[in-house]
Amino acid sequence: MSSAHSPPDPPLAYRDARFLDSDDARPVRILSEYLAPLAAFTRERVHDTVVFFGSSRLREDGAMGRYYEDARHLARLVTQWARSLPDERHRLVVCSGGGGGVMEAANRGAVEAGGRTIGLNIGLPHEQRPNSYLLPELSFEFHYFFMRKLWFAHLARAIVAFPGGFGTLDEVFETLTLAQARKLDRRICVVLYGSAYWREIVNFDALVRHGVIAADDLRLFDFADDPEGALRILQQRIELDGDVSTPAIAKSATSKRGASTPPP
């Protein structure tokens, strides 16, 4: 006579890996990529950021190695400036995409200046691996590109875009689109580093000439060619308001149609 066996207890839904990896749980995964960084930034008292964009392929000893060194030097300068601010919160923390090249250089320079630094990494098949200068408590791995880009814009007071490819162009023009469309309640200072590069790959004047952007849209960004010059632009353009919340999250601007401002 066989003995009766009780069926195993079903797992709790939030501990069920099979469910969490399913299509049905995609909203849960998306929300997690918002809430986990938010909890970390709140815990670590990160207030706002200066984001460095640029190619992961630019190496310290490569043909465009000067951009690596310039990003490293500028990140040191920004961090030294941020640490001099009379504020107990962590202001203007250097943030990058967490990978190699320009991203590594920015995180490295911030660490060398004795500051904290953030990496918003994303898993890619070949190119993207977290660099060795990231702090464990401020290093994040994303699956969804759009959630990663939300966090770039959500805390940024400025971005500095070094030469890069499709990814850098995507990040730069998404930021410029938000600024042009006035979709954020504060200005993000945009610096295009390496004027010869940027003027060669994007004919900004032609965009104005063809009438697809306004002449005033060219004022949404500045060019810089040396770290000290870039720092001066950041110091002139970044608006350090009296927001006491940590993190100081940018919110969607009020609609011109009269709708109330949506929650963050």
C-alpha cells in the first residue's frame, strides 16, 4: 500500500524565477529597474549627476586616446568642484554608462579625485562589461535600454558627450529632444566635447537651413575642446537650485494644454 505524499508548497510569486522571467512579468521587471536604482540613490544620498557619454571603443592607448585622457581629467575636475560645494548631499556625481572607453575614463577620473561615481551598465553581447572603477553600491545592470536612459535624464544636471557611435548619438539626441520639447522641468546643460568631430558628423547649420530645427535650438548645447573649458561651461550653465529632496528627480513639465503636472 503506497503512502500518501503532500504536494510541495508552491513558491511565492515574487520568488518564482519561472514567473519573473516570463512575458507576463515584464511590467514587474521594468518597475524593478526603476525602483532598485531609486532606493540606492536615496540610501546613498546621491542628489544629482553630471553624465559622461562617449564610445566604449576609445582606448587610452588608441588613435583617439586623447579623448580618454580628457574625459578622465574632466571627471576629476568636476568631482573636485562638486566636493567643494557646501552641501552634505552628494551633488553632481559623475555618472557613465558603466562600460569601457570614455565611460571607464569618467569613472576613473572621479575615483582619482576622491569622489563617488555611478555606472548604469547594460548587458550587451560583445562590448559592454562593467569597468573596474565602479562602486558596488552605485553600479547597476539594466536589461531595458529605455529604463537606463530614463535614469540618465532623471538625475542629470548636465551631460558631456565625447566622440561616439550609434549609442552616443542616440543618448545625445534623446537629451536634446527632451530639452527642445521642454519635457523636463529643469534645464540639462549639454556639452559636445570635440568640436571638430561633432561638426563633421552632424551638420547642425544644415538642420537650421532646411528648417527642421530653429536657430535658437543651437543654443541647447555648447562645444568644448579642453577639460578646463568644459568645466567653465558646466559651472556657468548648471543650475544648482535649492531642491532639498534626495535624489532630486526631474519631472515632466506641465503640458501647455493646461493639464496638471503628472507625478514623477
